[in-house]
Amino acid sequence: MLSFGDLDKQYKRMIAQALQKRMDEDPLFKAKCDSSTKTLDGVLSYVKGEARRQSEGNCAVIADEEVYQWAVHYVIEDSLDCEPKEGLTIKTAAKTKKSVAKPVEKPRKTLKAQVDDQLTFDFGGLE
């Protein structure tokens, strides 16, 4: 049984391979990636958000190529920021404190179906 963390690792690996292939083929895209501060976590967050917008109910099935296009779009567009925040800064009159956001444990779900050349996202219980 795969957990969300395992799936995220697989998605990141697949997206990273697609982005690397694009960088190998397109020197301008490679230059953009080299100068970017965006991370695979941010790319995955953006892709999941786009998939959620296209979902019906709590499930979305998106072709791999569309996911990879979203990933490229996220890297290219400077105005998009889905990077994870490391912590929040809380200012008080006396001093500044840093609070680290703790992830909330979600019930683990498994993919309902997998189709060749498609990534499946199940958003049950995540909304």
C-alpha cells in the first residue's frame, strides 16, 4: 500500500525526469531552471493544485504530458509561487519568534486506478 509520501516521491521523480529531458533539449529552459529558486516541492504543489481544479468529486485523472506542461509553466512563470513555507515569523513587542508549521497527519489513501500515461490524484479527505 502506497502512502501519500511514497506517491509524492514517485511524482517528483517523474516530473524531475521530464524537466531534465526538457532542459537537455532546450538551452533557454535550462538557463531559466539554473537561475530559478523554485523547487520540486513547489512544482508538485502547483501540479496538485491544477489537478484539484480539474477534479470531479475527489478524483482527477490527468495525462502525463499535461502534468509536465504544468511543471514547465510553473518553472517559467515568475509570478507563480507554490513553494513550501519553512516557518512563520511572529513579531511581538519584546522579540521575534519563529514558529515552524507542523504537518497535519492525513489518513493514508491509495490510488483507485492507474492508467498508462496518466497520473491519478485522489483528493478524498484533503479538501
